[in-house]
Amino acid sequence: MKRVELEKLPKKTLIELAKMYSRNWQTLDGLWFGNVEAEFGLDAAVKLDLKNWERQAVIEAERIKKVFKLDEGGLSSVLTVLSFMSWQLTSPLFEIEEESPRRIVFYYPHCAVHESRNRQNKPVFPCKTMKLGLLSSIARVVEPRAKVRCLTCPPDPHHEGVWCKWEFKLR
């Protein structure tokens, strides 16, 4: 058998491969969280998840920043990094509500995690603290002047068409 070289694969195959790896990563994260939740409860799972996501976000943001050569910072660079986080490759993307060089408001109209938990009749995942830490970590790597503010996120009440909404603002 001849070894397959990544560099020689067609673009379409590379895109599908990247999405498949993203799904694999999300599956591992979901299984890990579900096992911790089942064994130790939701509070413990959330606490440990927060530690993992804050550290993982820094590592991944640094790698994406390097690949895209985003040394100048700015809020648009933060959005670029956010767009290419591994969990974004297969999750529903965010929508931009407002964008200027000094302020960006974006939201997620769908959330695979919450929609899956709803199907399984599980309680709402209180992800506000985790997501704030995740987004703050990404912003700190790409644009240290950026401040992240949550406008709504579970456990806040769910609004039709918006699972969570966030603001990046330059200080």
C-alpha cells in the first residue's frame, strides 16, 4: 500500500478531513464531559471543563494566529481566529450583528451542545462562565486591548434565534 500524502490530497478532501477531525474532537470533548457529569455531577463537569477550555483556547488561538500571521491584532483578527477554532469547523457559525473597528457584537443562532442536551432531556448547560473564559482567552492572545462582554448566554433564558450573544470592544 502506498502512503497517502496530505499535501497531494484534493482541496475538497482536505476540507472534509478537517471537518471530520473537528467532529472527532467534539465527540471526544462531549464524551469526556458526559462521563464526568455522570460520575461527579454537572457542577464538577462544568468546573473541570472551564479549566480545560481556558487553556485549550490559548494554545489553539496562538497556533491559528501563527498560521494566519495575525501579528497586528484588531477585532477583525479576533474574529478570524474565532472562525477557525477547531470546534467552529462543524458547529453552526456565529452571525455578526454589528461590526466596527472598535466594537463587534455577534451571536450564535444555533448551539449543537444545547440542542443535543434538549433532545436527551438533560438540564441546560450553564456555559456562560466557560464561554466568557474561552472568548477572553482568545481575545487576550490576538488583541490584548479587547474586552469581552456577555450579552446573553445560558443559564440566561434562551431567546428565539439566539443561544448566546457576545460583544468584543476595544478599551
